[in-house]
Amino acid sequence: MNFKIQFISDVITNSSTEVYITYYPSDKNAIINVVNAILAINGEGKFEDYFEFKWFPNEDLLYDKWVDDGVQIPFEQWVESLSEDDLFEEYETWDDRRNFIGGYSITAKDPKNSKAADLLTSLDSIFTTDISYC
């Protein structure tokens, strides 16, 4: 029996694949700038007049850091104490650099704007991720 080898990873590993979404501090400004540009068309305020932006942590990754660093306070309390800068701290992986951001949420200050906030929160869903296995 002959096997056709397509990629060297087929020989070296079990060909597992992981997909990561990495957020950067500039992503927040990009969203805010787009909303501000749209609102400026009619001179109707700014992002902060209508919405609040919040990063949320990747707790799985933070748990590893909490254990590795020997933090002496309860995990949930420690996560709540982290600043935005702490969440954007980068760490090395085997192939790249990552941070501890798990995503973001945008909430409306007025419930009538909740639909717009939900759409803004789901902006990253417009990008398609495709994985091909050989």
C-alpha cells in the first residue's frame, strides 16, 4: 500500500489544527471610529453618548497564569482586579504571541439602542474562518 504525503506535518504530527482570534487594543478604536463617522453624518453625538465598550478576559488562559504565578487570592477576584493593560499582556506560544483578551461586548446606555449594540458586538462574526484538512 502506498500513502501520498501532502504535508510534512502529516508525518511529524497528528495534523491537529487550532484557530485563534487575537484582539488588539486598536480594535476598540477602530469600532469607535466607525460608529463616530456614521453618527457624524447627522451630527448626532459620539459612541460614548450611546454605548459602553468592555473587553472580557479569556479565563482559560488566565487560569494557567494564575496557577503559574502562584497568585494567593481567589481566581475570580484576581480576574476582576486585572486592568485592560494586564489583559493585553502578551505571552509566547509555540508559534506566535497571544494576549488574555477573550472578546468584547458593547452595551447600549439606552435600551432602545440595544439592537445596534448587539450588532456592534458581533462585528467579528463577519469574518469567515475556514479550515481545510488533508
